[in-house]
Amino acid sequence: MSWEEIISEYKPVKQRPRRIWVNVPKEEVYDVIRKLREAGFEHLSAISVTDWLNEGVFEVTYHLWSYSIKTLLTVKTKIPRDDPVIKSVVPIYGMSAWIHERELHEMFGVVFEGNPDLSPLFLEDWDGPPPFRKDFNWRDYVREKFYSKERERDKAYWEVWLK
Amino acid sequence: MVETEKKVMARKLGRLVRAVWIFNWFNSCGCTELLPVVSSRYDMERFGLIIVDNPKHADCLIITGYQTIKSIKRVVRIYNQMPDPKVVMALGSCPITGGMYWDSYNTIKRLSDYIPVHMYVPGCPPRPEAVFQAVGLLVEHVRKLKEEVSRK
Amino acid sequence: MTENELWFYGLPFGPAHSGSGNFRVQLWVDGEKIVKARSDPGYLHRGFEKLMEYRMVWQDAVLADRICVLEPLNWNLAFAEAVDELMGWEIPERAKYIRVILSEFTRIQSHLIWFAGASIATGFQTGFMLSIGYRDYILENIFEPVTGARVYPTGYIRPGGVRWDVPKDFREKCEFTLKKVEEGVNDLERLLFSNSVFKRRTQGVGVLSKEDAVRLGATGPIIRASGLETDVRRDDPYEIYDELEFEIPVRDEGDAYSRFWIGKEEIYQSIKIIRQALDRMPEGPHTLRPVAFIKLKKGEAYSRVEAARGEAGIYIVSTGDYKPYRVKIRGPSLLHLIPVLEHLLIGSEVADVPVIYWSLNTCPADMDR
Amino acid sequence: MMYVLLALYIIAAPFIVGALGILYGMVLKGIDRKLTARMQGRVGPPLRQPFYDVLKLLEKECIIPENAVKWLFNAAPLIALAASITTLLYLPIGPFPPLFSGNGDLIVILYLLEVPCLAILAGGFAAGSPYSTVGSQREMVLMISCEFPLAAAIIALAWKYSSIYPGLKAFSLTTFVNNPIWNNVGVLGFIGVGILLIVMLALSTSGLGRLPFDIAEAGTEISGGMLVEYTGRNLGILYINDAVRVVVFATLINAMFFPYKLSPLIANYVALPLAASLTIDFLFYLFKVFLIAFVTVTLMRVAFPRYRVDDVVKFYWGIAGLATLAALILIVMDTFFGW
């Protein structure tokens, strides 16, 4: 099956030459990506998560590149924010997918089922929620943690931010 | 007693500034500007400054750039491993105020909260000349200290 | 961790180690042989993706150079590309040429640092001194007059063009620098790449097969050294790369030496590209107007740039605000330093760790972001 | 009176020789750093920089790691330095004969050369750091692999002497000095001795632990290796030891291969008093030591990266071992056929 046929039923959007975006339901995304891998999209450029707070969903995007077709195909899918579980693509893409998923697990708290190792990657002794989520007020956290009210030099940070 | 201690310290520092062995705690920003200082363009070895591979041989710890929560622990540990007398020099704006990362959740905002810092070299990143100026100021400081001791 | 591994002893490589950057690999060794390796990143994590959400777009352009200090202009370019694509801007021709020239100079100076690293890893002081010395020509003659700073261009390449036009004697300066760089690379070719001990140290070390390279997500010089001819500049052309003539050096061995060799050949290709671009550079405006306060369009864009160490990608999502809603940074070093390095280290010797590490041409800063 | 002078000589001479070794070693180190810098297109430190370094190190705090074997850790640098200076006492310093000599002083020298390595190695193991342990293991490998070519080279030369001069002590450096080897061989032997000279130069580079054989210290691999835990005074003594060993190796090669003096040549034209000829020969000796040190330390350091540990073993057991054997055969053929 050629790659156009695989994605044709999901209404692909062609942004410009070599950029194609496609929305896929959560349940089918693993199969679609597996088929695309077989059709020649062998390079997983990146996996990303966007936190749509108002809609209550995480949007997971897979940026796939093919060395032969020379097209960047972005597969997007939405998963509920309160139950952020999605099937891992490690069986398809191997260790390169593992490291992207491990990072996203740490930063967004998305659980990738089937990933062998989701241990923390960048943060050590982290005491807050997953930091890239939109409902985590980053600046309040920084102010509490690093700037003290008593110190003369830090007062400006408190006064400006409190407004 | 205090006078003799001062004298000993001045003598030690006087010998230190003639042969400063530097341990560079690589944090990328300042590191790229420290490379020209080491290499043939600016050549800091002509002032007796060399880079060593190991904090235990070093007299001067150069901290270049921002420190994250994870790396500051290692910095403290490296600082404790260095034998006395030791000097800490912080390169770049980030160790002073946090620099561009003043609202980042993972970088520390002021280096002197964690270890004593003897000299800050501002800049993003500081030019190689600034590093030399800093070392020059250090030498000048030691010279004044020696004069002060010998006058008494 | 199996029970067996208790018998091997742990040897940390980095972070306070002159062979590594700000990065640690925990090794478990049996004598001099490595049985297990585990990367431990995060010493430079600043949360760039979150920082960018909190700042306006023109502030993000300045922030973008800090992603990787060894090649700030390429990241600057990647960010500008992403915003241009999101806004649907067609930027002036002259700006494109300036962008390409600066990007190639950035590649050259990054590769020179790479060779300095290769020299450090093998204890070859002369190579280090020479490569960094020659790199200074680029910093002093190109970056400082053009962007205003030696290392960080502070958003010189910005959405919609470049910040200001190049100085009048730009062409002479470029030609002088290129001549010096050529001299330097020829020197290095004789001193480093033909050096029998250097060859002995790097040939056959850290062999990465083509299949493994694709599977582990290697990009850039690493995958080209493993025999796959791919280059974002040719496959997914941006700016004016589809009009320029250049070759993509490829080697089949996949060992450390061939990776360094690819870097050396790429410098020659970059010199060729810069010469072509200088000849064809048109007159005209250097930027779109007005670009100072950008209100982003609603939508998303993914830009890919061939950085010196591989594929640099920026994915930007906007809801139609002054600030981007989400920025994802795809650094090449993340994949090179964790899956590829762990794969290459197993079975190699302790003495080869710095060589393998430096042959991957990594920058821990763009891994941790 | 005679005996008092002799006693004074015996007591004072080792100190003079030791001081000379240390001073000249440090000067050589300064020259080495300056020349290296010039070859790399840099300005380089002043010549007296090594003295500043040592003075500073002696002032610094001396840290002893908690899990180290303290007495061994502290004694190792002193033993190393003492052994290096003792070696110097067995070597002829230019026109002056060695202080100690005997029937088999070459064999003593052979073993004394190893003692500083052994001491630092023991200190490295005693430090209890994984880096220094790896460094010590590598040093052990290096020592074992150097042993064979070194012994074979000395035996080849000694055998040659014993066959030419059956009455002389073959394993004594005095014999070597009085009868320069090049004068006693034919064409084949000349080639053989040339090979031995090259092997000895390579051996002295590795004996000094310098590039391309500095695998035991290897800054970028195991960040200082055996020296990783040494600080302050101990490191300063090791630094001095390092300087003295350059003089030791260069003097040994000088005595074995270039024991020539300049004064006889000048005496053909001008009559020289004893003091003047001794001074000239001594300066000529210093110059020769500098040349040998320049080849073994500076040139190698500038031109080569570091070898890997298994390559070093292959080099010494393979190439160097075979080369010495070939040289031995050439010398034997030379003796029998007299070409």
C-alpha cells in the first residue's frame, strides 16, 4: 500500500511541497504509523505534545521523514488530558522513539504504553508537576523557589510579578 | 599571630598567581570563548595559566555560564575537592543574576548562594580579553595585599 | 541490572572530565572493556520550550541562538524559518543569501571545534591549537562585523530577513577568511588526517552500520559516514540551497575516522557554497517591513535545517497571539548522545570513549535544551 | 686528610648531582614548553615557569584521600624521586665518571629505572580512586611491555663489548663510555646499533610517560590516571621527579650511544687547561642531553596523538621487540663476518 493510500481516508492537508499534516484518531494511530514505516517513512524526526488546556486534550504529533519520498508527514492525534495514555511507537521505530517518549513523559506526564524505560531524563529532584503543562504556573514556582521577599535585590521581582 | 597568618597568605597567593592551574567546569556558553583563550590566538600559557584535567590539581575554578539544579551539586563537590588556596571565577551574566534564564525553573539565579565566588566576569559570553583582564585584576589584588603586609 | 554487573566496576565519564562536555556517561567496565553504558543528560536543561512560550516572538529569536552555543546562527535560522513559514512570508533575496553565507560559516567554525575535540580526545595538542586558532578568523572577520558579537548573534537572523545589512567590505572579508580557513584545513589534513597514530586511534573504532544509523535516528554527518546520502539542504531545500551546486560527501565505513573525514570534506563544500553565494548575491532590501512586532497567524509549522551536527528542527504552534503557543525543539544531539552513543560504547574500550564521544560531533546544550 | 676529603666527596657529590639533575630537568621542562608553544604558533610561558609551578605546588594544601593507604600514598613520591636521583649517581655526567660503578652497573640501572614507575604505581593503587587504579593497571602493562626491548638492547651491546674486549666488564657503563660503540662495528653492526638507538629513544619516551605513550596519565581518558589524587607537596615532588627522569633517560642514551667529548677535538689546535676542558665537555654534555630530550619529548609531543594501550603493547612486543632482535642478529653477524 502506498503512503498516499494509507493517509487518504484521514483528509491530509498539504501545507506546501514536502509538508503534509494529517489527523488520525487515537485508536488507529499506531497502525497508521506502522504502515507508514513499512511504506518508507523510516526516520522519526520528532515526537511532540501540545497541551490544549481549554479543550482538555493533549495533541501528540509524530513528525515522520522519508529518505526516499523526501516528504515530512506529520501525524497528529488527540488524547484526553485526564487520562494521557497512548501506545508507544518503540516497537516500530526502536530506540530513537524511546528517547523522545521518555522526554515527553517527563515534561508532560504522558504515559507511553510499551516503552521499556520512562525514567526521568533531564530533571533531578523535581518536586513540581510535569513542567511543560500549561496549568503549571512556572513563574510563581520560580519566584517561590529562587527569590526571597526579604532580600533587597529580589524585591523587584516580587513587586512586578504580583501586579 | 594574625599578622603572620596574613603574611603566609600573601606569600601563598603571590606564588599562586604566577602559575594558575585552571579547572574549567564546562558549561557551553563561556566554554566556547575560553577555547580561544587557551589556543594559539590568545595563548594564556604565556602568563603561566594552564588547563588541568582534574579539580584536585587546580587552583582556579572557572565556572562558565548558567548552572542548573543538577549541575550546581557537582560544582559544590568539585569546589570542595580543590586544595587550598583556591579561587573561583564566574564567567558570563548567568551566574550573576540568572541572565536570560531568570525565569527558568531549572537554573540557579545567583552563584554566590552556593559557593564563594571571588570574581565575576560579565558578558554573554565574555570576550577573551575580559578573561585576561580578570586575571590581571587578580594579580593586582595580590600585589596590593603583599605591599600592605610588608608595610606593617 | 543483572547480578553479573555487580562484578564490573563503575567508571563515570564526565561531567567534570576534560574528554566530555557537560554530560555524563556511566560506564560499567570489565578490565578495559565496556559492558554497559548509560547516558545521564540534564546538566544544561533550561526549559527552552517553556521559556519561548512565555516570550514574544522577537524575543524568542534572540533566545534561539542560545540553544547550542557551538552553532548559534543555525538555530537562529531554524527559528526564523519556522516563523516565516507560519506567517507565509517570502523574504527578500538578499536576506536569503546573507542567511546562507552565515549559516555555512557557522558550519565551518563548528566543524573546526569538532576537530579540536578530536585532537583533545586523542591527546593531540597541536591539532587543538591550530583548529581553534583558525576558527578565530571566522569569529573576528565575519561574525563580529556582521552580527556585532563574536559568538551569539543576538537574533541577527530574525523572522522576515536579517537584522541589518552586511558591512561594505563584507566580500573582501569573506574572501580573506575563506583563504585562511582553506589554509587551516589543508594544515589539518596533513597534521591530523594523515597522521598514522590518529588513523590508528580512529579507524575501525565505533562502527555504526547503515541500518543501525537509521534505526537509532542518526542524522547529518553521522548518517552520511554510515553510507546514506542524505542532506536536508538537498532533500528538503530551504532558502536558496536548491540553486547552489555542492556535493554531499559520503563514506561507507561508519567508523570514527570516516565521521571526522566527512566533517573535513564538508568544510570544503561550505567554502564552495559561500563562494557561489558571494558571486550571486543581489542588491536590495535585507528584511521585510514592518517586522518589529509580529502577531503570529493561527496555525503550525515545522522547519528543518541542516545544522553542523545533524538535523535541527523547530515545530511551532500558534493560536494567533504575540507569543507562540508551543515550541518543540528537535536537537540532533539528543539522539546522537543517548541511543547512538550507548549503542556504540558497548563492547568498546575505555580508551576509545573520548574518541567515540567526539566523533559524534555533539553539543550537550542542544540535547538538554 | 685524604680520607676526610674522600668522605666529604662521597657525602657531598650525591647532593650536587641531585641538585644538578633537578635544576637541569626543570630548565629542560621550561625549554620544552617554550619550544612546543613556538611550534604550535603560540608565545609560550617564560623559561622559569616550571620553577613557579613547583614553588606553588609546595605551598598548596596536601589532601590525602580518606580511603587511601596513607603511608604508601605519601611515601610513593619520595621513593620515586630518590630512585631517580640514585639512578643519576650510576650514570656518567659528561666528563665526570659515575659516582658508583661496578661490575654490572647497567643491570642496576635497568632496575632502578623501573623503581619510580613502581612507586607511583603503588601510590596510584593506594589512592583508592577508580581512575588511578585504571591508570596503575595501564602503567603496569606499559612497564611489562617495555622490559623486553630494553633488556635486549642492553644485552646486544654488552655482548658486542664482551666479544671485542674480553678483559673488560661488559655490563658496565664505564666500558661503554670509554669505547664508543660506533667505533667498534662494521657496516652491519652500524645499522644494528642505529636500530637500537631508535628503539632506545622510543623506550625513553614511554619510560617518561610522555606522548604518544602517556596512556597511564591520559588526561582526556582517565583524567590524570595515577596522579589523580595527588595534590600539593606530593604532586610537586612528582613534578620534580618527572623533570629529573628526563635527564636520567637522556644521560643514559648519551652514555650508551654518544659518549664523545669535545675537548680532544679542540686540544688539537689549542692547549687547554684541565678546568677549561672539563667545562667544555660538561657544556657539550648538557647540549647533547637537551638534543636527546628535544627528540624524545618535545618533537614526539607536538607530532603525535596518544596511542591506545593495546597498540602500545603491540608496538613494544611486536615492532620494537623484532627490531631489537634484528639488531642483535646484525651485530652478531658483524662480529663473525667482520663487515
